Amino acid sequence: IDSLEGGKDLLATTVLDESSYAAPVKKALDKNIPVAQYNTTVDAWDFDFMMSEFGQVLPYVGQRAYPAGNAVGITAYQKAQEILGEDERLTVLPCIAVPGHPALQVRTDGFENSIGQQDNVEMLDELNVSTDVSQATTRVQDAYNANPDINVILGSGFWAPAAAAQLVDNEGLQDEMVVGGFDLPSSTLNGIQNGTITFTVGQDPYSQGYRPVHLAYQYMDRGIPMKDFITGVSIVDESNIDFAQKRSGSWSDLVDYQDQNYDV
């Protein structure tokens, strides 16, 4: 912020904590540097907080974590009814990679809320899988060994689905386990294609990077106030996996085009 120039520069940032980000953001605003949030924010930064702390509302570009988590829970329940049967008792293992993280934890709260309301669901304690896939694989396998009734595994990122996919493969649980989570790495897309992962949710990270710059240009060049841009929930499953794989493979072409045609 000290190196930025008021009236010329923009600050775009994730917000990972209610208190520690407030003073730097206020400092930027006092220097006439517009501020936008993207990808991650905290629920505490609501309208009242921002008006009181900053005198304005900071735009947010990204996915709303709790509704996205709700969508995962609803989708998992629907998939379980289709795959396991409407009368099947569901034992759900909720997984999180970084407990307390403002996005990952709220996503987990969301899917625990939506699927946990169903009468035929037993919700187990959250499993901390860590951000190491090999460690996550061991922890998910141990959880299943301790409770073989588990038939739904949900994660707030890609780590748990990656670990659960290995479990499904090792134990031959295709068509007996519902696995869902977030993000679109190739490992997750491949898991959906080969049947070890049931579905995943994307959040359009490209727009989360592009839109803050676009909004800032409109504001600084034309005075158009910046506003929220919610990137929504994109559910990928066996019905649209071919399209998702094709789209995923085209990102490198877009990056090459940018590198060849724009100076950054």
C-alpha cells in the first residue's frame, strides 16, 4: 500500500480475517486507492461493518461460500438417492483441509446444513484431511476403516475428493459411495470421468482475477461505482464432464494469447 499511488492504483485482495485486514484497507482508502475483495471474504465484513469501518462498501468478486456449500449438500443428497436408493441410510463424512478458514469452513458449514437436515442422514464429526493429498488419503482410509457405513464423503476443496477417489478405487466402491467437493483440477475431472468422484463445484477463478481489474477500470476511468460480481456455482458431474474437460484444457491457450498480445 505504501508503494501504491492514490488515484492511479487499485488494491484487490482476499480477506482472510476480520480484524487484521481492516487497518491496511482503511489506509489504502485514505490514500484514495480503491479496494476490491476477490475469491475469499469473511462474513463479518457485512454492510454495517464496512460502512462503520470504511464509510463505504467494498465490492466482492467471487463465490458466496455458504450457498455454495448448501449446493454441495443438496447435490450430494440427490446423487445419493439416484445411486444408492431413496431409502438408503446415509452416513456422511464431512472433510475440511484448513479448519477455520473463512471460505473452507463456511462451505463445510453449508453442506453440513443442507444434507444434515434430511431424516435418513447421520452426520459424522468433521475430518481434518490437511492440504497434503497423501496425508488426506491416509486419514480418509482410516476413517472408513473405523466406520465402513460411510457412503457419502464431502470436502470443502479438492483434497478430500482426491483422497476419497483413492478409497473408492482401493475398496471397489464405485456405485456405492457418493464423493463430492470443490474445484476443477485435472485429478478431480479425471475422477469424475472414471467414476471414483461423483461431482464437484467450480467457482470460475478466472473471472475472480479478471473482474476486479475490469471493475476498477470502469470506476477510475469513468466513475462507475464498483459492485459485487458473484461467480456462482458450477456443478460438474458425469453429465457435463466432457465439456468441463475440454474447457479445462483450453485455459493454456487463453494464457498464451494473453502473453502474446498484452503487456502485463
